Amino acid sequence: MQQVLVSAIAVIGTLLGATATYFLQRKITERAHAEGRKEQRRKELVEALVAYGSAVMSLRRAEYDRWNRRNESPDGVTPLETRMEAYRLRAEARSALFHVRLLVDPGSHGELVKQAESALELAKNASKAATLEELSTRGEDARVALERVIDGANRLLRSTS
């Protein structure tokens, strides 16, 4: 009888150990998957922010070019290809902004999204300047706004790592 009791205790101990190991391994695996998802999301956000910043700066350059071409023209009309390039880059920048918005939590980081929208609008409106000085001011405002977005994103990324 004593041998049966010892065997039963050994079997129960083995089952308890296997069960505990299973649950611990499951918890560790879930944690590793969560960390992997978090790191993947962080990388996607970095890529989206880089694409957004590049698109806004390209748009800013195209709007400068649009302004210069309009002011070089005797009748003050922007050539079609310059306008079309600016429109294409606007769409590209807006698309990059949408990607950023998909990855940033609007509840806790809505200010970053608002700053990104503002930087895009400032870059887009650079060509509406009346003078070269105003163009320069508008372009500088767009650059500063974009730097604010990048600084805010940097803080966000550091807080999530």
C-alpha cells in the first residue's frame, strides 16, 4: 500500500510539474509575442515618420519651385507640369500622414497628429506667398513645424522602448 501511495504522489508531482511548466512557458511565449508585436509596430512607425518627413520636405521644395515658376512667367501663371508635380507630392504627403495616423494612438498622442497635419498644411501653402520674403518665412515655418513633429515622435518612440 505504501508503494502505491509513493507512486501516486510521484505521478501527481510529475503532472503538477508538467502543468506548471506548460503555463509558465505559455506566459513566456505570450510575453515574447507581445514584445515582438510592440517592436514591429515601433519599426513601422519609424518608417512611416521617415516617409512622412521626406514627403513633406519634397512638397515644400515643389511649392518653392511652383512659386518661382509662377513669378518667372510674364502673365503670372504656373506651368502645368509644375502644378501637377506639386499636386502629386501633396497626395504623397497626405498618404504618408494617413500612415502615421494609423500607427499613432490618437487618444494619447493626438497632439502629434495635429502637429503633423499642421506641418503638411504649412508646406502646402508655401507657394501662396506674395513675396520672396513671405515664401522664405512660410518655408521656414513648415520646416520648424516638421521638426516639432519629429521631436514629438522621438519622445514617443523613446517612451515606448
